[in-house]
Amino acid sequence: MSSLAVADPVLLDFAADVGPEGRVAVAGGRTRWGLGGELRSDTRVLAAPTGIVAYAASEMTVQVRAGTPVAELDAALAEHGQRCALPARGGTVGGAVAVGENVVDQLGRGRLRDAVLQVRYVSAEGDVVTGGGPVVKNVTGYNLPKLMTGSLGTLGLLVELILRTNPIPAASRWLAAEDVDPAAVEAALYAPGAVLWDGATTWVLLEGHGPDLASESNKLASFGVFTEVDGPPELPPHRWSLTPEEAADFSRGAFVSSIGVGTVWADSAQKSLPDGPGVAAVAARIKKNFDPTGRLNPGRTAGC
């Protein structure tokens, strides 16, 4: 990682606002504002810089400031027939990465953590730090893009990111059927965008060119009667992280399970289990290395 060679005055001005002292946090769209615990009341709350800095459509990468609304980024990418792995739920780019939530069609778009190629963040000391890059080889030390994704701003305040994009499929279609085996459906399809299940109904997102969709639709016909629907079901408010096997066997209350992924949206929160001593020690050491005085997003804990 490096705190050098950052000449962007917008980022440097923001870092100066953060400074080296006092409790501080960054607010995005506040769509997941209470996640990880309640922010301390004496915390100074700032807004991250906004704007798309550079977009290399041919390289399928975009450099964007953290305060940029996800909807604005999506619109800019769509003009070039591309998309990214950020969930479109009304928030900002930095907020989405800080939360680390994957899109419902993760099988098609990929994991958010894998799409974050570079991060720039303001450290607890008030410096702009860069980690990762469009092409990263033989990296030693912390993998900062992956570490910062899902960290809830407790290790650094995100100001800019480079994200991997991917093409918008030529065609897409949501289909649904009752009383079919969702795991068998997911295994039979070549590359579904998503396979969702609520215990009774299975939803499938097919993506690709017309012949691809026709071929995959024919496969679905062997499992049951699939009919075209407008989109995925409404997702319950709480997101669970499970193994793909556990997600495929989930049966607690109202839920929607993402088959082959391990994400479940449920009507109740996932019970937090205490970390083992080894995990707790590593987490404490990382926090101390990045934020020794506990000034970044105080009151919040990633993973809770």
C-alpha cells in the first residue's frame, strides 16, 4: 500500500477535513446506516467526494469517487453496454463497498469483493492511502481492496475505487416455477444469472443471446413448468451469510435463498456467533494496525 503519489486535490481536501484526530465517519445514502452497531453520538459525519474520474470501457474498469450514487454510475456504464457488481438500492459506491453486499444476480455479475480492484481511503492518520490496482501481481502484505470491502469504514474511510465492469447481456429473462428442485436446476444450467428459492417457488435469471436463452429454457422444461415473470421476488430485510449447502436447505420463516451462492434474505436477523480466540485476535490486531485510537466509525463492528 502507499500514501504517496496522490495528487488529486479533491481527495487531498477531503483528507484534510478528516484530519488526524477526533471520531469521524462517512455517510453515503444511509440505506444500511445502522449495520454493525450504532455510531457514537459524538462522531463527526462527512460526505465522501463524488464523480466518475475515468472510465476505460475497452478495459472494463471504472475509477469512481466513493460518494457517487450507484444509480449515477450504473447509468454511465449502461451507455457503453456495461454494468458492475454493486447493488442498486439507492446508496453510494463507497457505501455499497463498505457494506460488502452482493447483487441478487451474483452468479451473473460476480462477487463485489472480486470486482474491487483498487481502493483509496483516508487512514486514521489523515493520509490518502492507495491499495491494489487494475492489474495486481505478486502483492505482499494486506490485500486492501478485499480487506476494505465489507469493513464498514472501520479500517479506513473510502474516497475512491477502481471497479471491474462486465457486459450487459444481450438478452435476459426471469422465469419461475413451483415445486422444482432449485439445486438441481442451478446445476443443470450453464451460466444462470441467479437461481432463487423461497421454499416453494424457484426463480431463474437466464442471460445471454437469444439461442442461449432458448437452449437454457429447454433445460428448465425438464424440471417443471416455468413461466416468465417481471423479475425476482421482493427480498426480506435481513441478509444471512451461509454455505451454499446451508442456503439450499434453509427453512426458517419467510426467506429467499440464493442457490449456489450462500446468501439468504430472511425476515429475522442471523444470530451472531462469538468468534474463536484466533479470529478475535487477528481482527483486533488488524483494527489496531489500521485504527489504533478507534476513531473511524466508532461503535460499529464489521461482520455484526
